[in-house]
Amino acid sequence: MTISSEANRLFDYDPETGVVKHRITHGRAKAGEIAGTERTDGYRVVWFNGKLHLLHRIIYLLMNGEWPSQQIDHINRNCTDNRWCNLRAVTPRENIMNRGTYRMRPDNTSGYVGVSFVRQCRKWKATISYDGRRQYLGLFATPDEAVAARQNARVQVAGGTE
């Protein structure tokens, strides 16, 4: 039995609503119940083939008959919305770019992502991370100048899409 046929035997997916239900009773899972449990980050996970999988990856398997070779992105950034029209296979870079506003670190004191104050020279430093590397953008007299430089760099990194 192929992995795809096993998934189709166990799960029933409605692409319009994004809901996955168990087809048969197995273990603690009862036929007709919504599959999986919600993690603290909002993503649903489900046991399948002896492993815990993200539900949106199971959905890709159900719809395409094979495991995704890329990451699965929720287009509208809502990890609970598993409608087929909201899911797409993307590269890690595309997935990161769809995060929208990057989260600030809790120790951020400037109030801006990628901008920090350098006490030694009393200037504002701008940096951006791209492909796992941090790129230095320069020192600026004001935080607004540093933010503008970082925003320009973000547009270039995104290929002009922002």
C-alpha cells in the first residue's frame, strides 16, 4: 500500500473548509472526529505512519499523492486556515518573506527590527538577515535614516515585491 493510499484510507479532507476528519476508528481516533491536535503555536499535528506530522503537510499528500518537497505556506498567514486555496508549496525564503512584519526580539531597545544604537560612536546601526547571513547596512545619524536604509534593503531582497 502506498503512503498516499494509506493517507486516503485514514483521513477525509474537505478542501473548501480545510477540515480533516478521521475516516476510520484507530487508536484513540474515532471515525468522523476532526483529526489532530493544536500545538501552542496554532498549527495542527496528527500521528500518521508512526510519526507526528504537521496537518497541512498531510493535506498536501492527500491532494497531490506525494509528500511535499518544499515547505507548505499558509498564504493568508493564518495557520489554522487549511483550505486548499490557502496552501502552497514554497521555498524557505518565500515562506519567510510571507511572514510580513518580522517580530522584534524581546531585548530590542530601538523599537525597530534590525536597527540598534551603537554607544561607542553614538549612531544607529542597520542590519538585515538574508539567506541565513546578517548583512551590515551602515551607521546613521538618526533612527529614521537607519529604518529607511533597512526598508530599502528589504525591498531589494524581496525582489521589488514589497
